[in-house]
Amino acid sequence: MKFKIRKSKILRNLFIAIGLLSLANLFSVYLLFNTSGMEDKVTRLLVKLFNVNLEANLPTFFSSLVLLADAILLALIAYGNRAIGGRFWHWIGLSLIFVFISLDEMIQIHEQLRAPMEALFNTSGLLYFAWFIPYMAIVVILGVAYFKFMMSLPRKILKLFILAGVIFVAGAVGMEMLGGMHAEVYNEKTLTYALMYSFEEFLEMSGAALFFYALISFIKMKFKTTIQFSFATKEPI
């Protein structure tokens, strides 16, 4: 039995999942601000399951799995390039980076940097949530290190990579900066802040999903093949 992954279908299904999770999150936001009793077990459970600002729930698992899938595809590209004598170290590096991002999404490593960074730089305004300062420094370094490699990619793939990256960073950093500026003035327990972190996570999930699509497109273009899974079955006796 064989299953073939079609890039258009997988992208559509990913965005259907993102849409459903986003709606579920908005429902959890509604419960947070429009129910009188968060002591109700069902209400607490729904918020815990679907609110994107909390850890270890369905949106978190989904985001982490998509990022991990990106890492696996990057590793497959590295393996394929090595097999044909092409460059592969850049792809291995990207794969390891996405493994880390997936892990960070799951256990919130970056949150551990927030307090020390805020204390060190005494940040405010757009830099109120200071955890992303070292992350942005790493992004700049990687941008310089990977510039020639990125420019060597097919133009269609490069455009998809850039678009996915811009969408992801707009959420992870851009919306985080705006949310921090709002939280500093009005605190984090406002409807506006809830809508901001909701849009932030939507952008992050969308960027990760689009990058998955871009990687499948690159595999098809580079290796003239599609990703398939085969399952062996025993012959009837």
C-alpha cells in the first residue's frame, strides 16, 4: 500500500487545521472574558486545551509537530544532496535549527530568557518582552552565513522561503513586540492583548505550514520525485 503526499492537498489541510485551531482559540478567549466563573471545570478545560497563550495544549502540539516535520524534510534534503554529491551541510544546519524551534515551541525555552534579558537591558516599549533580543541576533548571524546559500536556490523556492520566513517572524517577533508594548501599559489580561497573541500564533503556524509546502516543492523540483510512504502487507496464506 502506498500513500503519496501531494503538496497542494497537504497545504490545504494544514491551513484547514490552522483555521479550526484559530477558531477554537478565539472561543477560549471568549470564555476568558465573557464567562463569570472560570472555576467551572469545563470552561477551564476548554481554555487549557485551545488557548494559544498556554503551554502543552492542542495548538502547541500542532505547531511543534509542523516545525518538526519541517526539520525532517530538511534532513531528507540533506541526505538526498549528499547522495548525489551536492552541498548538504547547510541543510543539516537548518534541520537542527528547526528541531530547536520545535522544542522551543513545546517547552517555551525562550520564556526562560525573558527575565534575565529584561533585567540586563532594562527594556520597555517594543522591547518590553526582551527574550527575542538574543534570538534576533542569531537570526542576523544566520542571515549573513546563509546569504550565498539562499541566493543559490531556485527563484520560486527562494520566494516561498522568504515569504514563509517573513510571515513567521512577523508573528514571533513583530506581534510579540506590539504585544509587549501593549502589555507594559495595560497589562496582559486584556482582550486586546489576547487578540494580539492569537494573531501572533496564527502567523507562526501559517509560516511553518508554508515552509513545509516550500520544502516539498523543492524536493519535487530538485530530485524529480514526490514523497511517498509504503506499507508492506503479508500475502494471504
